[in-house]
Amino acid sequence: MPHTLRLLSICIYLCALSWCDIWAQTPPPSCTNHRYIDPIFDVSVQYGVNYGNAPAVIYPPYIAETATYNKSLNFDLYTPVSDTFAYRPAIVMVFGGAFLVGGTTLQPQFVEFCRYFARRGYVVAAIDYRLGFNILNGDSGIRAVYRASQDVKSAVRHLKYNAATYGIDTNYVFSGGNSAGGIASIHAAYVSEAERYAYDIMDPASAVGCSTMGQTWVV
């Protein structure tokens, strides 16, 4: 429905932790030795892994949605050390900040959350995404939510395309986060491109930057 974007975007202010199981259809692999339950691994972190690029609003300060630059999109990759599994479930973790502020290392609890899951055998990608909108314009805010959800999808495409490199089981890819990160994950899971084209404020002519370039896998 065309109004889905608007209805979901009003949740921006909520500081709730939201999770979306986007692709898992069957039970996970065997939890050998309490895998996925207990912290049985040390964690390795690779910072600044590129997963795409996209036009982003120049911010701060906000000027206009037509004032953009080409933003490199990166994530920090948390992996379990000395893991014998060749393919592990993956989580795209998205930080909060009302689609205005934030970063992958600026919130200690967010970093600890990424480590929490990596210690239990998950591969975690803490993504950077596009921020910024006109806080006095609701339509601008809705487009910011959509840009963030596109970046979540772009990160998932990258992980799935490079599954062998990162040791990921593409049957088990999840996305979640706190506050704005949870909202972006919900949109990535449930809002379709058909809805975007049916919604006048998301028309490409008026929604500058609502397009993510990267791998062309269908999510």
C-alpha cells in the first residue's frame, strides 16, 4: 500500500530494538557445543569494509536534498576467531540516531551487541548508512528512512554475493538494530520497490538520493 512508508516512518522516535528475520525459512544448523547460545569464541574485527556507494545528502548542515555527494558505504565486520564452521549465519547490525546522527563505533552498547553475537558464532556486519534530512519536512524524513533501508539491502546483497569470502550461510541472513536502525531493518524486510514507485514523494524526480548502487542481486 502506498501509505506504508508514511505509517512506518512515524516510528522514528521509538527507542525500541527491532529484529527482522528476512530470509531464514528453516531451523538453523546444529548448535554444537552450545554454539549460538554461549560466548565460546574470541572476536576479530575488520573495520571499514566497503559494500557500495550511493548519492547522499550533504549533512551536516542540511542544505537541500538536491545537494548531494557520492558516499562510500562501509561496514565493520565482526567474526568469531578459530571457528571451524565454513558458513555461519550473518547479522546486518544498524545503529540508531533518528536518521540524523550516529556511527558504527560511537555507541558502546551497539559495539558490545555486535561482539555479543560474534562471540556466539555469528558473522556481524555493523553498517554505516546515509544520514540527514530536513527536520521541518515530513516527506524529507520519509525519504531518509527509505535511503537507510536501501543501504541495509545493499549490505545484505554484498554479504550474499561474497558469502564464500566472509563464510556466510546465505539461508540465514538477519537484520536488526536500535531505534532508527530497527526501523531501517523493518523497511528493508517489508517495503517493496512497487510501493516506492506508487508513492508520489518517492518519485525519482523528487527523491534525490533514493537509489543505492552496488551488487544487482534481488533481495
